[in-house]
Amino acid sequence: MDTHASKSELTLAAIVDAALDMAASQGMESLSLGEVARRLGISKSGVFSRVGSREALQRAVLDEYDRRFVEAVFTPAMQAPRGLPRLDALVGNWITRAANVDTHTGCIYVAGAFEYDDFDTPLRERLQENVQRWRAALERTAVQALEAGHLRPDTDARQLVFEVYSLMVGLMHDARFLRDPEAPERVRLAYRRLISTYRSFSAA
């Protein structure tokens, strides 16, 4: 193994990790090569040599966030039975991750939408693609629940996903801005009530 290359890869991973922590707690626009260097105790030129630019660092952060999101939220939920149990698992995992104030994971998909709503940049486009991909996954799962007879025949999957997303915006506001420790349980209760209005009467 090339020791120099291995060390460089480890340093790059540490840079992205530190930048992701900053982005989750302070926003994507908080990122700077100098601040990341300060946090890691390395030179700014050392950060630059590995990521190239602030914009490249932001892209790397979005990619890493997406990877971790899939790993923490999507992949475990695929173990749940197809249909409503899987949708419940997806939303439950999402709530757990988004509400974890202590680890600053937050939800860049939700927070970033507000941060970049007035920006017309490649970074906004990339974030939008990630968000749309996630919403499409939720919608597919809702359609599967409908096809399995778990939801009422007149269920509009897109409307259901919109309502779930609205709950998550409320969670981010109360958990992270108001720092309400009851916010996660409140949104879980709200989700259960929401699903109860869509649940098929014939579902077991």
C-alpha cells in the first residue's frame, strides 16, 4: 500500500467529516477552507491541495451527506416488509436522524432548501436532485403501500409525501431552532395521526 496515498485519503475523509459537521450545524454557506483547517489543526493549503476549492468541498459534503443518509435512513428500512411497514420505517429513521441535535446530523435536505431557495447555483441544483430522489423514494414506497392494500384506494401518494415533508419541516424548526426536546415525539405522534387518515379500513 502507498503510505502517502493512504494518509492523503485519511486526511480527505477527515476534511469532509469536519466540513459536514459544520454544514449540518451552521449551514452549507458556513463552510470555509480556513475554518476546516483550523478545526483539524492543519494548514489551509493542506485543505486546498485535497479538495481544490470551497465549491468542491461543498459538493463533497453533499455527496457524503447523501451517502450517510442512505446508510442511516434508507438501507435499514429496506429490511421492513414492503408497503406501509417500510414507509413507517423510512419516516421513523428520518425523524431519528433529523432530530439528533447532539450529533449535529440535522437534515441538510430540509435545511438546505431554505438556505438555497434564492440561489441559482450548481450546488442548489445538486441539492435539489438529492431531495427529489429522496422524495421519489418515499413516493414509491407510498405507492407500494397503496398497491398492498395498506392505504385507502383514493390515496394520492404525492400528497401524502408532501404532508410527511411538512411534518419534517416542523420537526427541524422545533428541534433545532426552538430546541424543544419533545419535538421528535410530537412529530412521531403527528405522523401516526396522519397515516391513520390514509390507512385502509381493510388493512390488517
